[in-house]
Amino acid sequence: MNVIIKSLNNDANIIKKVKKFLFAQIKQEFGYDYVPKWHQDIVNLDEYYINPQRNNFFIALDEKTNEIIATIGIRAYDKDFKEFRGIYSKDSTSSIWRLFVDKRYRRCGLASKMFNVAENFAYESSYDNIYLHTHKNLNGALDFWTKMGFIITLDVDDELETVHMEKKILGIKLPSSPSIFNYAVEF
């Protein structure tokens, strides 16, 4: 199967499909629907990912069906966690958001490829590091991010089992196509 990874643009039909995909994934993984406090970036994809020059949102499409099968967002660090004041900034730190892979397409390297595309974008956008937070109770999440080179900076030990992580950007090289990457994925 061929998978196309590309940047999300301001196409209203695609944005609608991305939102539907994201909220379905959130429901499946976390068991809840839209929470305004947590999902403003999804509701306002253009404001958070499409319009800012140093931000991006990537989607993976099944080339045959044109179905969205994975997503990842990268944007300038915009949180105000007191623990990280003076450590992370929007100028030097990017942050990963909304990495989801449809269950039917997991365990074939697609999440790693999505992250590699996002990391390459961060490198080309002159960020020094990447921040993210995840949850220990998400199946495989912590293992995945440590395999991608992230280290734990803070284990909150809250009811959501939140873990904050970071990675120094190494500067990887991917094929130099403007915004589309083709990968063959075998099942």
C-alpha cells in the first residue's frame, strides 16, 4: 500500500475530514468527546497549524482510497506550565500534537514516519528542541516516544498519568519534496 504524507492546507473539505478523524481517534483512545479546554487547536486548525509559518499539520492518506489514516501537528511551544517557564520558548521549542494512526494501520512504522516528517519540519524551521506530553496509560505511547529519542522531563503523577518529554533536534534529512512524501507500507 502507498501512503502519501502531506501538509494540511486551507481546503475546507479536507479540514472537515481531519476534524472528524481527530475526534473519532480521541473518542476511541480516551473515551470522551470534544472538550473546549483541550481541543481548541482542532477546532481552529488554521489558527494553530496552517497559518503560522513555523507551524504545520501533516496528514497521511491511503493513496488508493484517499482516506486519512494518520495525523501529526507541530507548532511553536505555546503552553504556560509553571515548571517550564524560562526553559521552553516559542522561538526555540516546537511541540508535537495529535499524533494518531488509525488502528488498521498501526505497527507498520507509519507513526515513526509521521514523527520523522514533523521533526524534519522543526529542524528546517530552526527549532532547537521538541516538547510533548503524553499519558502513561495510553497503550504503547511512552515506549514509542522514548524510541523516538525523547526523555522524560517531568512525571506529573496525576489522574491522567501525564508525562512531559523533550528531544533535542538532531537534523535529519528526508527526500526534498516540497510537502508530499510517499512511503510504501506493507501489511
